[in-house]
Amino acid sequence: HQVNVVTRRTEFDLRKAKERQHILEALLKALDFIDEVINILRASKSIAEGKERLMERFGFDEIQANHIVQMRLGQLTGLEREKLQEEEEKKRNEVVEAKKETASLEKLRERKLCSSVRAR
């Protein structure tokens, strides 16, 4: 039971870290092309059109485009960019660690299943 609980928690943490990392990658890319992003949004007649154009131009998905449209202007500063980069690196490391933990938990679960079958 404990292995199952820890596995589910680890998988949840992994999914959340991947989701945040996905958004951070888009925000950093948008900052790299911020002038173009601003021009696209200014030229768009609606938020929906702006998101669609960002998705076409940069290959963002709906979630990423939505976060870019909601990005505050204060996030354009160099300090905020550094924070985003640091958070993205942290999430990347969390993903790697969670994958390792999930793999080791799967091995443990397999061993326990095998030993319980042998005990019967």
C-alpha cells in the first residue's frame, strides 16, 4: 500500500512539474521574441485571434499561448527573466528526479509482486 501511495504522489508531482516546465519554456521563448509577440498582439483584433496567431507563428499550444497573453509587463525585466530561467531549470531537475523515483518504485512494486506470488 505504501508503495502505491508514494508512486501516485510521485506521478502527481512529475505531472505538475512537466506542466509548469512546458509553460516556462513558452514564456522564455516569448521573451526571446518579445517585440514580435507584442506586435502580433497589438495587431490582433481579439485575445482569441492573438493567441491563434502566436500558436501559428511560434508553435505554442493553447495553454502556452494563454499564459503568454496573460503575461504581465513586469515579467519583461531582466530579473524576471532570470527567475523564469532558474525556475525552468529547477522544474527540469524535478522532472528528472521524479522519473528516477517512479522507475525505482516500479522496480520495488515488481519485486513485491513477484515475492508475493512466490509466497503463495
